[in-house]
Amino acid sequence: MKTEFGAEKPWDLVVWGGGYSGLAASLSGQSAGLKVLWIESSGVLLSETSWGFAPREGTCRDPLYETWSNLISTQTPKMKIGMEGALGEVFAHKICRDRGIRVLFYLWLESARVDEIGVRSIGVVSKQGRHEIQGHRWIDATDTGELISLLTPGTSPEPRTRSSYLFLRRESWGTGPILGEKLLLVPGAQVQEIDSGWANERAFCLREDLPQANTHRATWLRALPLLRTAIGTFSKGAVVSHVSFSPLINYAPFSPGLPLPNNCASACPGRCSSPPRSLAERFDLGLQASRRMQKVSLANTSNLPPATWKRKADRPISTEVTVAGVGTAGALAALAAARQGAKVCAFDSLPFPGGVGTAGGIHLYYFGVPGGLQNEVDQRIRDIQIHYGSQDQIAGFHPVAKATILELMLAEAGVNTFFGSFLSRVETRGRELQSVHFLDRESETHVRSEAWIDSTGDGDLCALAGASLRPISRKDGLPLAYTQSSGRFRPKNGRLFHRIVNYDSGFVDSSSPEDLSRARTTGILQYDQSLFTEDERPTYLAPALGIREGRHVETIATLQLDDLLERRKFPDRIGLTGCHYDNHHTDFQFEDEEAVFWIWACRNWRERTASDIPYGMIVPRDLDNVWVACRAAGCTPDAHHSMRMQRDMQRLGEAAGVSAVLSIRRGCVNQEVPIRELQKILSQTGALQEVEPAEGAFGYTAIQGKESPVPASAKELLSKL
């Protein structure tokens, strides 16, 4: 286990978990002169406002809270109340940067090392393996006490209610509330209007008693038609701008169990005898925990016996097909496998399915070829999208509508889903992957399965299982640029239009938690501006970074640029791809010679490319019962620029799901799957088309205009320079 993350010696204070209590604990520790490390697995610092969009209510008279509130109000003078939402994430990153608080994301708690003095260190897992983080003082700021449950196992906090928020955007609302009375949906679920903070926005809170059979998004789908009817004429031109990614949970009073180690404190909202009911109270909870830890003196540990490791409880399950990653491809892979009659398990680190189209802010199809299971998903989105806004107000599809439909379809298919879960380790025997472990806030799940689909994006499952990987081969070693997207609106035809924000934020090594954390902070701080107004502000910050390229798995077939230029046919075809050389680079000189010739000499950056998708590009060369259905599939970097779109990934997912079930039913390894039988099934669903589609079927294109003509002579070229 590696000890790293910039700590030559233990951190003075480690805060595990985000939210308002984690923010307060970190600020208080830093103000006291402590070297602070703040860790949050999910990638969001303030989940209550940045993912939950909860109002900043309540009072806390501590100077640190006043400093925090003043930072917000200085840049949002026209915001009436504490409804900063996504802006809170910008301010949190800003204050941590300015105060020197180290922030790390995408680390998942696996174990804790404890002795008679207290907590010595924790064991965490990332895409790069296991790491050890040492600290003198520890604060658990997670909602339910993830670290504390390791130290003192016992009763878990009891969720009582969940609150989620939906926002309608319109150019003009008039004055006063628009929803007269609460909407009673079913017993224990009601919607009421609350103050929104911005003149062009109306906010609504859905409060539900727990437990509930469905997600809060499914409840909002039932509520929206009733809400639009209730607000009457105000519904016309109103578009859903954003909905809570995760609801805010309110807990029952909690009776503490065994005492905590002397150097560890709880700032957990779910572990309080009087649970906090406002964000200000959560902030105060973090302050109290931090100030208790500041009084802890450092003990001499030189003569103590070795500390013991405590691990999370193991939860075993068995299934036929397991899908790692329920994003763009993984959701379709799980659906396809389940519809072939398999028992399917799927897990993802995000709290909902869909990947870049739902969590990455890129809610439209850019090229790619339609057909197959994705057409059914798209039709079901179209069937409900009118509740979220008219099509002329939404670019592509509404991301909340797609997340909702995927949740419903996965449940209908009987897929056993685990969200907020991270792949931690695997067991193999020869070329066969036998089992995997994934971590969530409460336990470590141990899954045994016959077939596996890697839809992690970066080939994480294959990497852990020992598959050969191919690094990025550009001459400068850089991948495609990443994007930190957001929700934005602009006027269009007399209405507000929900547009796509897709600028290049920089470059990132998507396998490194440190570089991912840097990239997340960099992308979010690019939204900082001196003054935010009702029109000039992001309504949400995409929960997931838009990673375009990472490592690739070595597969038995590799799609190359020449295949796309020649529109090559393959006997093991599982679908079609169509796009252009969309590389998000301006320094083309670092591309391969073939690409440089295509772009510079032939001036064909915009020229359409297309080919069959060979089955071999989703079959790892070194593993017998694993399929790759994500951007890590077998492509050269030059081919990947075109063969990476959402429709491509969804097609890979469907093919991988069907293939995995065929291998189980036929008792064969992935390389021996009967191709004709696979192609027959894909043809029946429409995923495999016998005739190459017309150019216009390659999907939405944002490319307009043409290249300038090539100069007729060197003299003309020099004159232009």
C-alpha cells in the first residue's frame, strides 16, 4: 500500500466527507494553523447545494460562517435568499484554494488502521490501486458515518425523509407564488413551492417519507404533469432547468454507541441525538467537531505495538452477468443482457445511470448511427420530455428525462443496480475473471459472476484483471481535452433555451485521483466571475467530468483511421459508426503522420468517416469472459477521435450485453461467441443494419460552413500569412 498525496509526514487533520459539515471542519482546522486534507469520494464538495440544490437556511453566528456567507453574497448581490446551488461549489473550491486546504476526490474508504491511541491511518482505493493516508486527527463528515462505522460497528442512522428540488425557468413569472396549495401525490409525498432566489426561476420541493420504492426522479415524473396543470398559464414557456441529482436526507435522532477513539470526531448529520435541520446547523456541526480535535495533543506512538486494520463488512452476491459502470454504454449493456434472460448486476460510482448524457452535461447526440435498443430508450425519452420542456427549448434530450427513463428501464428489466459504488479489487484464475469487489459507503460487495462487461470508461476492470493496455500514442503524450460542463440558458425565439456547454477545460490523466482532483477544481473554477446574475450563472455543474480519452485495452481487433476513411466492412460486424475526425486538438502536428496528412494536406477535418464496428474490438486479448463496452475499446487514437460518440458507446453496450449472455448459454469464451447468432439478434433489434445509412443519418452536427480553399500558389499562401 502506497503512502502519498503530498504528505511526507501525517496530516494534522484529515476530514473524510464533503458537505457543509466537512467545509466547516476544514475551514476551522486551517484557521487554527493545521495542515488539512479534505477528502470526498464523489467529486462534489457541497452535496447539499451542488447536487441537492437545497436552500441555505438557518443561522450560525460563527465568524467562519459569516465569512462564507459574505463570499457568496458579494458575488450574488441580486440573489434574494440562499439558493446559490451550483455556485456554492465554485465558492467552496475558491475558498479552499485561497486558504491552502488540500482537496482530493475519487478515493474510496476501504479500511482503517487503529491502535490504543486512536486512528493511525486509513486505506483508500483509487483507479491506481491502494493507498495509505496518515493523520494525527480525524473527522468523519459523511452523512451516515462511513469512517465511524469502521471504528465502532453498530446501529446505522435511520433515514426518515428525503427532500429533492426542481426548478422551472421562464423569461417572466410576474410577482408572487404560482402554486397556491401543496400538491399531495400519494400518502407521504407532497410538492410545495419555495422561494427560488432568482427572478426568472421558480423552485419546488418534493418531500417524501422513507422508504420509497422509486427514486426521487421517478416521483418527479409523476408530479410534473400535475404541477404544470396546477400553475396554469405559467406552464407555457416554462422549462425544467435542473432537478436534484441526489436528494437531501433527514435522519431520525441517533443514540451513539461505543465511544470513538480520542483522535476522531463525528460531524455526521445522521449520527446526532438532535439531527441538524438546516445547512447552517450542519456547518455548526463541523465547527464543533473540528474544535474538539484542535484540543487533541499528539501522543508518542514510538513504543506502541503494531496497529490493526479494520475493514468494511463483506456482502457476497452471485449473478450471471456483471456490468462495471452504468454510464452511456453500461446502461445499455445491462438492459441488453437482462432482456436476453440473464441475471444481471450493475454498479457505478455516480448516483444514477447514463454517463456523459445525464451526468456529464452533453445531452445530445453528436454523430453516430441510431438503431437498436438505444432507439427504444430515445423514444421513451421523447414520450415524457414534454413534461420537462418543449423540444425547441432543449438541446438534444433533457438529461433528467434520460436519467429517469434509464432508472425505470433497468428496474423493469430486473437489473440489480448499485450506485455510489467503486470497483476496488478482483480475483482471476488464468484468463478468467472470477469475482470483483466494489465499495460503497457502508460495505464491500463481493460479486461472483460468469461474464463481465467493462463499461468503466477507462478500462478499469480490465486493468485490475491484468489485461494489456495501450497508452496514448500522441507525440506530446496528451489525451483529448476534457470538459467540465454545466447547465446554461439563453434566449431563443422568445423563450429560454437549455443549451450545451462543451468547452475544452484542459488535459487530465483519468487514471490518477490527484490529476482528476486537479482537473475537477480547475474546471469548476473556470466558472468563477466577479458577479453572478439570474442570466449569467450556471444552473448546475455536471457531476461527471467529460473525459474523452484515457487508456485503451488491447483487443483481438483494433479499429484504425484507415478503416474509417475506406468505409471498411468486417465479417464480424456488430454495427456501424459514422462521424468526422473530431479530435479537439489544434496542434495537429503531434498527431500521427496519417492524421496530419488527412487534416492538413487533404484539409478533411470535416469530411465524414464511417465503417463497420468489428466484434473483435470489444474482446480483450488477454481475458476470456470479459467484454469492453466503453471508450477503452480497441481503437487507435486516430480512430478513437471518430469512434467515441454516445451512439457508438450505446451500440457497443448492446452488443456486449448480448454477447455475454450468448457465451454463457453456449458455454464458450468471448472469442468463440457464434457471430452469426449474435448478428441475427442485433439485426432483430435494429442495432445491426444491413444497408449503410445515408450521410444525414450520422446524427446531429454542429459543424457549419466549409474550410477555406487551398491557396493556388506559395505566393498566395505567404500573402495570407
